[in-house]
Amino acid sequence: MNWYLEAFKKYAVFSGRARRKEFWMFQLFNIIVSIVLSIIDQALGIQLLSLIYVLAVLIPSLALSVRRLHDTGRSGWWILIGLIPLVGFIILLVFYCSEGDQAQNAHGPNPKLAPAY
């Protein structure tokens, strides 16, 4: 749960680096919350809760994705490759799954060496 909350603590921080674990744990909790809210929305016959949640996590999701790309030594602008249908998603998935740079890169020190929360 710390990884999920950490993304909200860095709500609009597009600088720095994010570990794979931080990125994927956020995505996991994001999917779980989205499914639960969709079920509640279906039961109530509205789409309001899901819409509010999507808008609330839009900026933290983008910021975390950019920080994840920074960890692999890439610019945050690589996120735009996701606009290419299918191929862009696959390329981003490979980038997100790639191990980050072990040493300090242009975007900061290795987050694995930072103290754990």
C-alpha cells in the first residue's frame, strides 16, 4: 500500500526516478480499485465513481510513468510513443519492464539505493 500512496505523495512530480516495484504496485492497486469502483457503479447504475477516480489518478499515473522512463535512462517524452496503436503500447511495456540504470543517470540517483519507507 505504501507504493500506491507514494505516487500520491509525489502527485505531480515529473522529475526523478521510480523503481519497477513502485510502478507495478501502483498499477496493481489502480486496477483493483478501478474494478471495485466499476462494480459499484454497475450496481448503482451510474458511472460517476469511476470517472472521479480516473480523473484523480490521471496526473499521478503520468508522473509515475515519466519517472519510470527516467529510471531506464529515457526522456519522459517517450510516453508519447504510446499514442501509436498497439506498437506504442508494446514498446512502452518493454520500457516499463526493463531494469533501471544501476548507477546515477541524468535524472538522479538509483532509487534502489534510497532508504525504504
